[in-house]
Amino acid sequence: MKTREQKGRELGQGDMLVQLVRKGLLSVADAASEAGLSSEVFEQQMKSQKS
């Protein structure tokens, strides 16, 4: 079972990866790899997040 702190860190990391991709500083493939996701799943998550 994850603690609130762990969940918060994971959410923050995901948000940061999305922002780096949107700024063109990181590729979707690299961000997805860092997040432990497939590129397709990462892109879906990006689309579901607000800009």
C-alpha cells in the first residue's frame, strides 16, 4: 500500500514529465520510459491533463 507521500511524488513526477514534453525538452518516448509506461499510455495521460 502506497503512502500519500509516495502518491504525491509520483503525481508530481508525472506532471513534470508532461511539462518537459510539452516544452519540447524531452521526447514522449523518454518521458514514458522514465514513468514506466508505454508511449501510448503516456500520451493518453498527457491528453487527459489540462494544459
